Amino acid sequence: MTAIGIIGSKGRMGQALVAAIAEAGHSHAGGADQGDDIAALVAASDILVDFSSPAALQATLDACVTANKPIVIGTTGLEETHHNAIDQAATQIPVLQTGNTSLGVNMLAALVEQATSKLGDDWDIEIIEMHHRHKVDAPSGTAKLLGEAAARGRGIDLAAHRESGRDGITGARAKGAIGFAALRGGTVAGDHTVILASNEERIELTHRAENRMIFARGAVKAAGWLAGQGVGRYGMDGVLGF
């Protein structure tokens, strides 16, 4: 049994995590939110799971490093500075960071990487995602995860080939581009489709999340796996055994 603490416990994901922790037979060490004593929670936990906000990440990492506790980070909307902070923390503690903790989504990413590694740049790549009306960042962390998988398969840098938010007279699609489109509405937990389109044929790889429990269960599985790892930065591929 692992004592799992939740950063961002009052959010929708925090509530799902409490249920997933009990379902998996682990113990809930408690939660911390804005204004709470993070250090006390970290001290009471074997491992932390963070689904809070990018602004809170540095303080959480500092507390985990000080207490020598591993952490699973599922917070989305991270920028380069956040990833630099994660890299630094991962030199001292085990850190697993991912744009999506769903096992199905990460299997989809593996399939996308395999497909793009076999198909040439005459196959256009487009990534479409839809989420509930309250989501504040776009493209989603999952869409970025899938874009990175597509770029790895093709052996290119995503930042140099990314196209987002087309509007107006944009000109023809650039060869080799990876396009992103974000939709928002209703209560959609998360739909993601990677389209590979060539002349007269198209492949569509899709994952649909029916509720947040899939993310919570994946995060708890990741926490259980990370608890047995050494210092370093990890992704969900390790949890799936890739």
C-alpha cells in the first residue's frame, strides 16, 4: 500500500483521484490546494500526484526535492520554464510528467509514432481535440503529447513544424506540417483524433474519454510504478512497459 498525496485535491481530477486511490487499494495521504501547507502533505505522503496549475508547480517540486519524495505531474499548460524546472528536480528525485495519464491515450501515442515512422511526409498530419467548455489551455496537453509522438516517428522537431489556429487566407498547407485544431463545448471529458491524410486515402486514430476516472486510474497506476523507480525523469511509456 502506497500513501498518495494529491496536489490540487479540490478540483474535478482531485475528487476522481481520491476514488481511484481507494479503488486501487492504496491510501489517501491527504490533499493540498492554493494556500495550504504543501510541505506537511509531502511529509505525510510516499508519493505525490499533481493536477493543480502551472503557477504552483515550482513550489511543489521544491517541497518534493526537500523531502526526497517522487511526484507524478499531470498538470497541463506547462511552458519551457516549467519543463526546465522538472528537468532540474529529476536530477534529485523520480519525476513522471505527462500530458495525459490515460493508458489508452498513451497507447494511441505509441501507435501514432509507429504509423508516422512508416509513412512519408506525403501523408499530412492533423490533430483534432475537443474538451469541455471550462478548459483554459489549447491545444490540450494530450494533443501536444500526440504531436510529439508524430514528430518523433517522423524524426523532426515539433516546434519547427507545428501549425495551429488557421484563419483567413493562410496559403497552402506546408509539406511536413503537423496541424492542430481545438474545439470547446459542453461537458466533453476529452476526444482526440490524429488524421493521417494522403492522396485518396486517410487513416484516423481516435481516443474518446468517457469520464475523468480513466485519467485518475492511470495516474494512480503511474504513482505505483514510479514509487519503485530511481532518480530521473519518466513518462507513461515506462508504466506501459515500452
